[in-house]
Amino acid sequence: MQIVVHTKIPDDSSIRYQWNGLLQHMERPQVSYTYEWAVAVSRAYAASLQPLLLAAYRERTLAGVVALVKDSTGNRFSFLTAPTADYCDFISSHDDRAEFIERVMLELRRMGACEIRLANLPADSISVNTLQAAMRKARYSHFARSAYCCAQVPLVSDEDRMQTRNSTSSRLKRLSKIWAKHGTVRVSHHQNWDELSREFPDFATAHVERFLAAGLVSNLVRQERRAFLLELGKLLSAQASLTFSTLKLDGRTIAWNYGFRFEGNWFWYQPAFDRDMAHLSPGTYLLCEILRQASEDPQIHTVDLGLGDEEYKERYSKAGRMTLHITASSGHRKALEVCRYGAAQFVKRSPRLEHGIRAGLARLQSVRKRISRDGLAGGFNLLVSRSMPFLTGPSQVIFFEGTAATQSQRADLRLQALSFKLLATAAMQYEAEPGTLDYILRAAKRLNSGCAEGFALTTLEGVLLHFCWLSQFQGFAMTELRKGLEEPAPGSVLLFDCWTPLSQRGQGYYGQCIAKVVGHMLEKGKHPWIFSAASNVSSLRGIEKSGFIPRFSLKRKRRFLVTTISKINLSESTGARMDLYPAA
């Protein structure tokens, strides 16, 4: 057996044919083991991954293949498909597996690999039993730990099929009675690329929207992930392995599952549903319909619900498939890996401790990024700016009342009420801006609570340019001053937490947005107000240009444990008005 190393996945029909042919000799072949899956990953993540393909040949016949990726240092390796696949493995026949893995480990040692991380390796794979000996022979330490359990619905026996069919049919019957009041329901399973490409934008938006509502960021926010699913769908549709399921209500799609049917397995890989229809349980309906159809198909022996501990999976799964995370390392790295794993397991016992540690690490990471970008001086300034307000120094906030806009309104921009769909669209547009993603998560939490009204400034094509929020003035909690406010007049509302994505700044969108909000509020008979820190010169200028007049300021002085707040009324006369930015 001879090892051949490729630094990319070859675009070669002969390799594709032999690679996929090897799956017929695997103990439990998976769609994520295919040539198409590896190619889709390498194409979609080409900018961030360095693939390494190790192929074993007996004469001119492919006997084994494993797709890896190396990090930027070139001496740490992992499965290429691990970030996208529930299962990863060494691809070969049962008889060749031990020799193939041994030769791979020796080749990686020869290449100078100091660490090999093998995630999502099925615990029941024969590779597990051979890896330890192969790693030892290549002079690596071996450490294995449990990773995930993929919930499954076995359909092996007639009894399995009958139980699954009966339980899902009864649920579908109950749901159908509810759905009949709303329209006609239709479930379809598509294997062609055209249908996937038509549905994909709505599918991706719905997935991101649902995660934001739960305070999470979907992996479909990332353009690379979306490109991967589209590329994978194109490749697998040609092999008739793609199964993109849709649930339509009166012709409108309200639930999706990006899945596969491969070698007797039906995969519930990445589902999504329309949040506006959540009260009708569209995701449950689609899953039950898939389970029902699978139970009636003699070619399907397993419905795989994939990794993840979502509560709903427990209602359907009757079995699970464990995966392992195996690390091969040299020197002292095994001890570090064992300590890291033990510490993580200990921390997970206390959610409060885990939350505190994660928050601390996040703050540390922000300081590191600031130091990396601005040097040590920038990191020091960040720490000082965050700590000094708690010790000493004044904080002044100026309040402005909105009047008729003096800034011309651009006809090519429009104001929209903020919704989860708009937030999902913005998250995908600004995936490369961590600050904007943090803001979107905060906005989603506020939208869920219903405590304030959000607005977005967009182009006519729907590109989001600016966000802002509106709340009742009375009782508004000022974080800058650490106190609640009293409204200056009945019907007063307050604009707050405005945000322009970094890539859109410097184009006047802040002023355009708040001016449109002012006009909207004045039409409703409200008294709009806005505030800004006295030190934020650009914000002060934008506010005045948008038709706001400074009325008063609140100034907080803190001397260690003593805090005082004073109010300063500003003259309405233009000549006597306080100079808000004397240094400009």
C-alpha cells in the first residue's frame, strides 16, 4: 500500500468513482464520507482552509482515502469535513482499515504533524480500535473522549416501522385538523438543484431568524456555510442523494429540511421553519411526515436526526449513535488536552460558573483584539476607559427635542419597523462585523421582550443601513447616568441605541434615520427626544442637523463612592445656546 499526498481535492472523475466505490465496503456508509462532500467543503471554504488528501493505492487501485485540513502553522491536522458533518472517518474496506490508518499516521509523523484532532468519529467504527495502536507506532500519545450522540429512529424490523407509523400518523391527524382551518397543506421532497436554489434564500433567512429569536447566531449567517450548502446540493442532486423537503400552506413554504437519502439513511440535517407560523408547529408536521414516509419505504432503515440535544428529538428517537473526539499528540500535549477536557467538564456542572467564565473570556478576547489592532497602548486605553467611570470623573448627557426636520429627506431611503426577518437579513449582510452582530443579538432580545419599538433605515432594495429604537421617556433607565428619567411633557418618547454598521458609516445614515423617525412620531402626536454624550461631537452634529433642539443636560459627577446628578437647562435662543462642540 502506497500513500499519495494531494494538497487539494482532485477534480478527477476516476478518483470520484473509486472514492465513492469504497463506501460500499464501509461498515456503515454515510453521505458525509462521499467525494462530493469533501469537494463542497474545499470549494466553499477555499479562502480559510488548506486541504490535505491522503490516498492509499494498491498498484493503481484506490484502497483508502482520508480528507484532512491543516492549520496555519502546518503541523496541526483535523478532518476536513468535521465542521460540517455529523460523522467523519477513514474511508477504506474493513480488511484494509488497520494498514491504511497506520500508514496515514506514519506519513503525518514524517510531515512533522505535532497534533491530529479527529472529531465526530463514530464510536462503533472499526477505525476506533485500530487508531490507538497506529498512533503509538507513529510515536503519538492517544486521548479519546465522548463527543456527541446523534439521535436516530431505527426502522429495521416490522415492529419498528409499525410503531413509528402509528405514532407519527396520530400526531399528523391531530395537526391536520388544526391546519385544515388555515388552508391546504402539501409536503414535497425535492432532489433537483433548481428547486433548492429557488427555496434557499427563504430557508436561510428563516433559519437565521429562528436562532436570533433564541439569542443565538445561526451558522447560516456565514457566507461560507451558505455557499457550502448550495455547492453540496448541486453535487448531491446529480447523484440523487439530495432530499430537500418543503411544507407548503396554500402554496407558501413555511418549513424546510435540507436533508439526504443515502444508503438506507434519511437525514434530518438542517431544518428551518417560518417563525410567524410557529403556533401551527410546522417543523413538527414536516418531521412527522418524513418519519411516516420513511416507515413505509422498505429501502430506508434509519432516520438520522443528527447531533444536537434539542428536546424535540427525544420524543421521536429510540436510539443514538455516539461519536468520539480522538487526539493524537506528541510530547506534553496529551497532558494539556486531558487537563483542558477535565476543566471543561468540571465547569459545565455549574451553569452560573460556566456563564461567568465565558463572559470573562469574551472580555479578555476583546482586549486581545484591541491590542492586536492598536498595540499595547490601545489595549491599555480600553481598560482605562472601562474602569475610570466607576472611580471618578463627570459624565454629561445632552437631551434634544425633535422638531420639523431641517435635513432634506432622501427618496431612495425608507424607514421600516424592525422585525426578526430584517434582523436576519442584516446578520447575513454584516457577518464580517462582530460589533454589528453583537448589536443584532441585543436587538433580537429587545424585540422579543416587546419593551421598545425598533426601526431600520434601508435602501429601496432592502439593504439595511442604520438601526434605532424608541421607548417611553418616562422611567427610561439611563445606563450612562444610572437612573430612571422623568418625561419633560406628556407623550414624550425617546430615541436610543442607534447603530450604523461599520461599513456604512460616514454617509449620513444616522441623521437620515432619526429625522424620519421624528417625522413619523410628530405625525402621531408624540414628542420625540434623543440624547447623546456631550463628548460625542459627530453624534451631536447629526442630531442637530436632523431637526432636534438641545433643551437640557444631565451631568453626573462621581468621586469614588459619592455620586451627584445636576440638571442644566439650555437656552432656546440660538445666540445664547450653549456651544456643544467648542473644540470643533
